[in-house]
Amino acid sequence: MDITPKLPEIIAHPQQIQQVFLNIISNARYALNQKYPKAHDGKILEILGEEITMHDLLWVKITFYDHGTGIPARIKERITEPFFTTKPRGIGTGLGLGISQGIINNHGGRLTIDTLEGEFTKVAIILPVKS
């Protein structure tokens, strides 16, 4: 984890943000375990927290970066749809990313996903700084 010291405060519902983090980390863990079923040096989830400026406003950006299976380009646009899942029946509900995106949107933020199948997934949460 690489978190910039003294990040500015945001206004958020802690339990909701915790749910978003848990959903993203759970997906990353699944992707890493799919790519590396056993112990492996590449089985790492990087988390970066930083302050950024966007449109002349301050934001807090938390990025989750894994080198797991990535997401196929043909389905990337659907991964936040309710009940859409890439996991086998009984493993995933297909609600995690959709709920997470809704929570972040309700906080005035953005959730972005950058991915390359077979290589990586990078999920960024961008939230406005408390004014």
C-alpha cells in the first residue's frame, strides 16, 4: 500500500466506502487466484492513495491494481450491470461493481476501470475533498 501522508478529508458514509473497497478487493483476489492458483510472486494487489486536481478541484484517488486475469474487452462495458458476473454460478452475484459504482456516484465521485485481458485490472475511486 502506498498512501500519501495526510490525505485531505472526504465526506462519506464509512460503511458504504468499506463495502466498495471490499467488493474491489474481493474481485482482485478472485482474479489473482484464477491466474495464480498457488503461491506466486505476481499475486499482489497494489493500493495507491493520493490527492489529485481535476477540473480545478481537489479529489482523493484510491487505485487498486492487480496483475490477475484482467477483463475481456468484449464484456468490459457490462461489468457494472446488475447480475452480470464473470464468475461461475454460485461464486458471484454480479452485484459488487454495480453497487460500488452507485455508492461512489452517490458520493459525487467516479469509479473507473482500466484493464487488459490476461494482464491487469486497475480500478480507481475518485472522491471529492471535503470543502
